[in-house]
Amino acid sequence: MGKGSTQNKTYYFVKDIAFLAHEPLLRKFREMKVYMRRLKRAKAKDMPGVLARIEGSKPVLTYDHIVKER
């Protein structure tokens, strides 16, 4: 009896998800995730030349468009 979750569910429109998928900030988060993965791999394999090159190409997060939007 009553085996379902009692927590409230949030439903989203497909249109809203599609809109958020093109948000520039999400793209920057994905770039940062890839950067961290590459950095971690270079540190683990002890590659100082590659590590220096990767550290030089760190993505920059800017919040200007969000401030302008609000």
C-alpha cells in the first residue's frame, strides 16, 4: 500500500526545456566540465607540457547577459 513517492513532482513543458537547452550559461558549464576532465586526466598521467597548455585555455564564465536580461 502506498508505495509511490509522496514528494511533489514538477512537470515542465517541452518548449521550456528546449528554451533552456540553448542558454549560453549551460554551454559554459559544459565547457567547464570538459576542461576539468581534461585537466584531471593530464595531472593523473603526469604530462606537464599538456597540463600547461590546458591551464592556459580555461573557459571564462561571464554573467553579463543574465544581468542585462533582468
